[in-house]
Amino acid sequence: MTPLKRPLRSRPPLPAEVTCPRARGRRIASNVAYLSLAELFCRACSVFVTLALMKRLGGSGYGRVEFAFSVVFWLVLLVRDSSDVMVARELSRHPRLIRPLVDHVLAFKTFLAVTLFSVLTLVGWFTLKDRSDWSILTLYGLMLFTTAIGLDFVYRGTERMGLLAVSLCLRTIFYGAGVLAFVGDASRITWVPIFLTVGEAGGIGLIWLSYLRTYRMPRPRFSFRFISILVQRGKIVCAIQLSQALIIAADVLVVGMMSLSTWGDVGRYGAQYRMVTIILTFGMIVQHATFPTLARLWRHHPDAGRDALDSLVEALMTTLTPLAVGVTLLAEPLVGLLGSSDYDGAGLLLAVGIWRAPLLNVAFCYQTTLIALNRETVGVGSLIVAAIGIGPLVYLMRTQFGLVGATAAVLIVALALVIAGFHSLAREGRQPAWHHHLGRPLFASLAMAPVCLFLVQWHVVLAVFGGAATYLLVLLATGGLDRTRHWRAAFHPIESPAPSPARAEVSPGSKM
């Protein structure tokens, strides 16, 4: 006789407190912690290598390298962000799609990289008079291919950031060691892009080894249907990412095109631009790390999503506010460490330009949140307008006020984007409590200022460490770190959600 089956009870939805808060909070904190530590190492190495290049290549040589890198950097973002953000979002929700998506994405990005590299080399051949400048641009262009075959999006989407952190460190070590060992003066300037490309290839190779051990060898398949779906679903996200890339690089591109015959101006402007961009890139990496978790939290648990966004904004403000204030106060002595007259006047550019880091990071954080909410259409208009208008604005300000005007133009656009992004989130009822996060860091930064100005009389390094210690003491005294509960749990293990009572009552052999 066939035994009677127990009727299955309908399973009630799992409450948010069972499935989400600590596990999700610690997951997002762990992701941020892994990449933050890696980025701190990479940014510190990048600062050291950049300072070495500024000294060894001189203002003119560094200007040539900076302009070529900025052109290729925008194209690299075009290859990467044309698909990676959308694909990472889908993988965070549907991990079973990893293999087919990798096959399609590799084919699409490789085709795009070949097309852009061909255009880059052709345009450079006709526009750059010096063949060595064309060689530098072409060598940097090889990064398009390393970007095309990168599989970082798989591990971002599935939130396995530890491997990405190791890969980032490996890329920086390859690049830094090669440049410091072999680039002694401007006669070896072409080795700079070579070592950068080799470093990228090494880090990407590590990702590939891990992927092949877990999955299978990719089988790239070029599909117009996939491209049409990607364009249909991701055109707005792609527009956002490319607009952000153009906003970041527009000023140095405009300055470079206006000063092709005077590479010294490009080097002077590019010196402060590179230092600020290193900080800006760090903030964007943190946002990429938090994006998959934010996408799930906002979808299933809005309250937890709001807590995560508040913590992210608080972390950005706590870190970037004192950095901007300190660099503004110590800009001239910091530039003086270069010990070269080629960079005279770069201190004022650095003092003004450093404020793009907090402004653009917060503005892009708001846009990332809108993408996670599937509300990217809400704020894309202001971002596209800013991307279209920043080039003419930089040109006008550069013509009227010199290099400082070009930097100030970026700040105007960045401030407008912060206001527009906050307004877009407010219309959705998802805005962060930014006024709670700005007060303590700003107060602690003001307390830090006189200490920096006093200690700089002896040495700028002493002023940096003294100001940082003062900032931390004042911040702790005012309770400025009480609300960073997600980040305090960074290295705690992720707890598995407790099973619901309904699940326990169903027999193991039953099908849900």
C-alpha cells in the first residue's frame, strides 16, 4: 500500500531579520574590507610610483604619459562598463548564468576592444606629430585587450572579493617593480605603458586560473541577440558608466588637446590630476564592491538597504573630508617634495582639485544606488547633461582663468551632480541621512587644521601624521565612529540564516 503523504504546509515568507541583517551587513562589510585593504596597498604603491615618474620623466615627459593614459583610460572604461555592471547585477541574482554569460561577454568585449584599438591607432597616427607619442599611445592601447578578457565581473557579481583583492595587488606589484627598476629617465618612457599592460595581464591571469578550476574553459560566442538584449536592458546603465568616465577624464583631455605643443603644462596639470584620481578610484572600487549586495538588499529588504547606504555615505565622508581639508592646507609643501621647478604652480591646482574626490565619489555613489534600485532612469538625465557639458565648460574656464579654471569647472559639475543625485533619491524616498554623516568629520577636520599648519613649519610629513592623529582623536571623542556598525564587523564570519519553523516541519524528501 502506498503510504499517504502528509499535506505540505504553505511556507510563510521568511522575515527580514532572519535572512538578512547581520549576514548581509557582514557580507557587504567583508567585501568592502577586502577591496579597501587591497586598494590602500595599491593606491600607496601608485602614489610612490607616480611621484618617481614625475621626478624621472620631468614635467614634459610626464605630461606625454599622462595624456596618453587618460585617453586610453576612457576607452578602457568603455570596454569594461559597457557590460560588466549589468552582468554583475544579473550574476548577483542568478549565479547559474555564469558560464553562458561569460561566453557572450568575452566575445562582445573582444570585438569592442579590437574596434576601439583600431580607431585609436588610426586617429593617433594622423593627429600626433611625434612618432614617439604615437608609440606611447599605442602601447597604452594594449590595455583594451587585457580589459576585454578580464573576468572580474564574475567575482564581483558572486561577491568573492578576496581573489580580486589579491589580483589587484599583483597587478600593482608587477607595474611598480618594473617601472622603478627599468625607467630611470625620459629615454625609457615607452617602458611605462609596457609594464602597466604586463601587470594587468598578470593579475587577470590569476583570475583566469581560479575560474578554470571552478568552471570550464570559456567558449566565446558572438550573438547579435545578446547584444540587443544588453543594449535594451543596459543602455541606461552603460550611459551612466560612460558618462562618469567622461566626467572624470574630460578636463585632462581638454587641457591636453589645448596644450599639445607645451607638454609641460599637461605635466603640471596631470600631476595633481593623477594624485586626485588615485583617491577617486579608491572610492569607486568600494562602490563596485558594495553594488551586488545593495542590489539584493534594496530588492528584498529596503530597511537593510537604507542602513547599508547610510553606512557607505558615512564611510566616504569620514575618509574623504579630512583628506580634502588636509591636502588643501598642505598642497604647496606636498608638491615641493617633487623637488623640480617643472611643477611650479601645481600646488594651487592640487588644493582646488582635491575637492573633486569627495564630491564625485558621493555623486557616483548616488547613481550606483539608483542602479541597484532599478531606478537608473531617474538620474541618468542629469549625468548625461553633465558629461556633454563638462568639455565645453572646461574649455571656457581654461581659456578665461588658466589651468585653475579647468579644475574649478570640474568642481562646479560635481557639486551639481551631488545635488541632482540626492534629489533623485529623495523622490524615490531612499535618500541617505547625509547631514548626520557630515557634521562630525567636518568638525574634526577643522580641529585638525591648526595642528597641520603648526607642524608644517618643521616638515610636511610631520604635519600629515600629526593632522591625521588629531583628526582621529577628535572623531573618537565626538562619537564619530559609533554608527559604522557594518564596517566594525568587517572580518566577522557571515552567519547562516536560521531555518524557519515552516521549513523544519516539511519532510526532507518533499519538494518545495
